[in-house]
Amino acid sequence: MKQERITRSIKTDDVKHKWYLVDAKDQVLGRLATKVARIIRGKNKPIFTPHTDTGDFVVVINADKVRMTGKRESLKTYSKHSMYPGGLKVRSFAEVMAKKPEFVVENAVKGMLPKTRLGKKLITKLKVYAGESHPHTAQKPEVLSL
């Protein structure tokens, strides 16, 4: 008797999304971002499907206490362009951390997600807060130690 090999493709409706809480205090930015991106993408689950949203929600607190190793803190810059001549604006890591520390974590995780429609949908599953408090206690996020 011949045995059929069936590849099961998971549907978005069949996935149960969980909520995780990650404390970024004294975490290295890149290492934190890779672990968070894996969870948002759903690569930590056995039902992972590349073209489907199988990931979970992640709430990151204490984003203002994230760190970098070596001289990276003084060398890292964030740039944007207004598309006008001479419109390049460059900000250092310290400037961005002083003004909006949530952006640093969001930007690092966003860079590790796919650059497609799915990636744009997945980044909405990341909630980043500079302090200890967050408004997602009703979802009962599970504390995740990285």
C-alpha cells in the first residue's frame, strides 16, 4: 500500500495568537530584536508557515534601558531623507534614545521582518513602551525571559 505524503498548510483562522511580555532592561539591542522578531513571525512554533501570520503578540517594556556592546553606542546613527536637495537628517543613537527610545527597538525588529505586505502586518504585533507600565494587562501577557 502506498502512503500519501500530505503537506499541511495552516490557515490564519486556525492559529491561536498568544501575548508575551519582554523586559528589555540591560538587554543587548540586536539579540533582543532577533528573539522578538522570531516570536512575531511565528518561527518558534511547529506550525510555522512562511506566507501566513502564525506569530504572537509581543509587549516590550523598559525600552529606554536597552544597551549596545562596544563602541556601537557612539557609532550607530539613524538617517532619513526629506527627498529635497540637502535634506538628509542624521541622528545619533544617544539623541534618538533621549527623544524616543521606543523607535530604537521598533526599528531593529522591523529590519528583521520581511519587507512585504505580511511584514507590515506583523510589525503591528509589536508593542514597545519606554517605562515599566503598559496598557495590555487585559490580554494577560505571559512573561518571557530571553
